[in-house]
Amino acid sequence: MNALPRTPEDLVRALRAAGIRDERLLDAVRATPRADFVPAGQGAAAYRDAPVPIGQGQVTTQPSLSAMMIESLELSGGEHVLEVGTGLGFQTALLARLAADVVSVEMRPDIAAQARAHLADRGVRNVELRIGDGSGGVPDRAPYDAVLVSAAFPEVPAPLVAQLRPGGRLVQPIGPGGHEQVVCFVRRTRAPELERLRVVTAACFVRLGGRYGYPQDEERDGEDGANSP
């Protein structure tokens, strides 16, 4: 019988098994204890490659899925990144280790408050956490070198396209919520639209709510999850 995963290194091994090869990303996982970013009482599940419930019908993104999305952005360390969907901040903390700075938007104030506390406790200083509608991005901090969207919609919202710097990458689950393809896009120089680079993986995500996503009542009808099928 396998022992329960208990350390960041256990999670690193799971991510390697899932195909993650970016050593900077794996080092970020080692240096960012996921147990510090899950609800009280969920610490025993922190180093499993699985989502963790965080309340309000939400779960954290499965670590290997989050890592696939981050890896597809090909961050080198100097990027200005937009994250749509902060959750409890684990993915945000990884992005903060891999980029120059992160602007992260969370729609639910109480979840955002927990994420802010987790990031502060870990000494993460290069994140600006906003509460609001992430489907419209954060135009006053644009343009961004990379955008990561942790919720599903059938297309990339137009404001997120407009806020991505030419040459930048965007990764988002494309679909109705509950069964979609995570797709990596690039905005070519002088091109007003995104070019689809590749499908990262199939996955199940909650719906993207907001002005440029689903209305709130429709968002709640989506599947509750952020994991590989």
C-alpha cells in the first residue's frame, strides 16, 4: 500500500509523472508548500495530485493541471502576468516565483481574503490581488506578457485578448464548463486576434462568470471542479 503523499517533493514526483518537465516550475513547487494554501483540515490531502474543496461549490485546480497550464506559458522570469481566478493562491504563488509580477483577480471576496493571507504568510510580495470580474481583465495594468484563465468559456473574452501584449501567450479552458479543452494561444505581432497554438489537455473546470463570461446564475449551473478527466 502506498504511503500518503506528505511533502512538496511527493507532489513534484506526481507532476513529473504527469509529464511536467520545466525545472523552474518544479523548483517553484518544491519551494511553495501546498499545505499552506488549502483550508484548515485539508492538509493531509495537500500533496496529492487532486483538487481540494474550498467552499462555495469551488475546488482548487488539480496541481498537475495547473502545472500544465503554467508550463504552456513558457515563462522566463521577466513577465507581467494576469491570472483570472485566484482561488486560495497556490497557483498564484507559483506564477509569482516564475514571473516578475502577477495581477490576480478573484470574484469571491472571502476566498480572495484567504488567498491574500496565504500569500502574505509565505512572503509573496509581487502579487496584486484584485476582487472583481476577471472576465474583463484588469485594463489599468495592461498590457500583459501572459494570461492564465482558470475557468471555462466557449471563447476567449475580447478584453483579455486586447490586454495581451503582441507575442504574449494566453491559456484558457475552452468549452461550456464541465468538459473542455485547455488551449494555449499566442497573440502575434500586430495581429488583433489570437492564434491557437495547441491543446494542452482535456479538463473539467467551473464556468467563467462575469460581464464577458456567463451571468452569475448560469455560472453556478456549471460543473464544480478543476481537474483532468
